[in-house]
Amino acid sequence: MALPSALDVGPIRPDEMGAAVAVFLEAFHEGASYIYGDPPRPEAMIDVWSFAREVEPGGFLAARDAAGTLLGYAFITSSVGGLRRQAIMRLAPLRWAWRAVCGRYGIVWAHVLRLFGNKMAFSRTAGEFRTSGDAQLLNIATAADARGRGVAFALVSAGLAYLRDRGVQELRLEVRPDNAPARAVYSRARFMEVGRTRDPGGEWVVMVGRP
């Protein structure tokens, strides 16, 4: 799996956030449409992701080609709890809720309520299989025309290096069992399967990497 020539991986810039959301909507269109309608609006992801970049800029990574075109992104946090506390301290959830109620995000409310129940069930397993900290790979995606070229592996490797510099000992992620390409990337980056968990949408493979 050869890496693209002149691949640049580093913290995402504010002006690249829209391109990252476009990659997300392409990769996860079905799930995004379920929550945000079809076509889904990008505003909710831009707001939340921009906040996460401000809190921990080194954890939100972009991969670019020689022309500067964004090929993929990885959203990593060294502490899920720390990110949540920063959101509460800055009253970010209130702003997001107000914008959602005002119709800015195009949310399909019946679907959101169902998803909230799913996430609550899933969150009860968040501490399982951890031995250190609460670092998490929250989201990663590669543009369709850049898949299979090592972009995701480069992003994961850069994320592990970032966490290693911060003294983080463990990074957890969850991946669906049938997502063979993603699991191959994580295995190549020396993530180990440590267990299985479930939400109402199905089973997840829990994997842990050691920065």
C-alpha cells in the first residue's frame, strides 16, 4: 500500500473544515441523511468540528496532496471527558441546541430521538476494555478517489504520534465488524481487538492502539 507522493498530514486548518465535512458526507451519506435530511446540511458538523479543532487543534488532522487538496481527515481527542468538559464550560451545547431548534441544521427530530437512545445505550460501554485514559479516535474518512492509497494509515499514524508526544498511553476506537478496509488499516497500525460491544444498530469491534 504505497502512500501518495508528497502527502502532507498535519492539523486541519479552519478553511479546510468545509472540505472535511464534504468527505464525511460522502463517506457516511446514509447515516448523515437519516439525521440531517437529504441532502444533509453541513452546518452542524462544521460547528461541532470547529469547536473540537479550537479545543485540541493537534488532534484534528488533515491529509493533503501536493496541490493542497484535502484527501481525508481524522478526528482524535486525547480525552473524551476533557472535550466534553470544555464544551459545557463554553456553553457550546446550548448554542448548538438553539441553532438546531431554529432549523439551521435541518434535523429530522424523530430520527434524532431514536439515535439518542442508541447512543445512550452505547455510552454505557465507553469505559469498558480501557486500561489507561480516555483517548478516542472519534471519526476518520478518506475521499472516495483517494481510498486504498494509504491516506487513512498516514492519518492514524500521525494521530498516534501526536498522542505519544502528549504522553497518552492508549487510543481506543470502535469499528463495525464488516468494515474490512478500516480494520485492515487499524491492524497495520498495530491496533489490537480487545472486545466487542453493541448498540441497537448492531455490533462493534473495540480496538486499542498504543501510541
